[in-house]
Amino acid sequence: MAAVKSALIITNLSKDRAAVLRDQIRTYLIDRGVQIHEHSFSGNPGKYEIKKSDLAIVLGGDGTVLYSARLCVGMNMPILAVNLGTFGFLAEVNPDEWEQAFESYQNGTMGISHRIMLNTVLRRDGKDIASFCCLNDCVITSTGMAKIVNLKVNISNQEVIEYRADGIILATSTGSTAYSMAAGGPIVHPELSSMIVNPINPFTLSNRPLVIPADEEVTILVSKQQRTNLILTLDGQDVIPLLPGDEVITRKHNCSADLLSFKKMNFYEVVRKKLDWKGGPHD
């Protein structure tokens, strides 16, 4: 049994039905004596200080789940994600299932999928100037169109390669079905503790993605010889300008994102349905 005495409702108001569904959930929980905290936004959600709760209920699409995971990192709050978007790899509960899903969690019959997150540190002139976390991926690319960048990659203090490419993706197993997959990376089971190092359109065709243990530390050095400006992007949402000579150091975060798993479909069935794989098995 999971006693829910307080709940945080995170609502993406740009989604259809979001406000109505939020009000329904709020009324339902208040009637059952649950203390409510809320964070609603439309467009750019920005930074927000949240209050520790027993459960986070997220209303939106996969992007809202990514934002919420970063917002709640370190709070030890499981996330019940209600899908108001389209794809729904992360937000798997349909809008008409939220009450059943909530009761399943309270009854102790809901599974929890523990997903690793990444911690990324920006080092400039030998000093750590900023730290970020992400659930899907951190990406280094140019700000210009079709500009090749030069990036040196070290893994656990061992020099591995210098890429000439459109950029590089460091993805978690959860993020393997996002940008990394679109860039030719492998699909990895989301509960594996691994990291994908995936160059974007590398200049040399022999360069291929690497899947490494998540406890490795990946350091990317932005070479000083660049023909374009570069940016670091976290989960496709937070953007940070980079300078030549910067180091981007990424390792497994010490906290995970705990996503409640309501449906009976396993990961392979979800992938088959979401990616519309043909050739069987047939329904």
C-alpha cells in the first residue's frame, strides 16, 4: 500500500483537455484528504521551485515528463504520467485511466520503472561553472546550418576519438528511442544502466555509436578550432551556449526518475506498436 497524503500536479496547459482534467484530479484528491500542490504552465515552463510530495501527477506529453523529471530530481517522488500528447513512450496512462491508475498505485499493484538520469557539468577554464541533469539526452551541436564541429571524446580518462560531425548525442537508455534513434543509434531497454555515445552525421562513415556502462564518465572537449558557435541542449529543452575550449563532463546522476508503469504491455510490445513495426506478431 502507498499512502498518498500530498500530491504535486504538473499541468501543460497547451494540451487539449489539460485544464479540465487537472480540475477533475484536484477535486478527486481533495475529497480524499490529499494535500495538493500545483504547477501549471503554457509554452516555456521556465524554472520553478516545487514542494516535496508523495506523488507527482504529470498531465502532458513525453516532453512534459522530461521537464518534470528534471524538476523533481532528488525529491524521491514517483511520477504518474497521463498522456495528453501523441507518441506516449513515457506518458503511458490515457486520460480516462488516471483514476484507476492512481488507485492501483495506492493499492500497491502499480509497477515502478527506475530510469537512470545523467548529470552534466560544464567546465570552463578549469572551473566547473554549471551543472545540469537530463532524462533523455544531452546534445552538443552547432548553431549554424550544416556546420561540422570538432569534438574530442574521453571515456573514463581514456582518449577515445575526435569526431568531425554535426554534433554528438549522449543518451540514456530511456533516450535511446528519442533523438539518438533518429540519428541512427540503437534501441536499448529503458531500465538498463547504460549510456549511448552517438555522433550526428560523422564525417567518417566508420564512426559508429557506442553503448557503454552508465558508471563511465564521458568528457567532451570542444576543440578551439571551430567554424561555428556551439550549444549544449538538455532533453531538447534547456539550451546553454558553449565556448571553444569548454569541457562537457557527463556521468550517471545519483538520482533516478521513477515512472509508474500502469499498462500490461512490456517494452518490446510498446516499441512494436509505437514504431509500427510490421511482419508480426499479429494482433
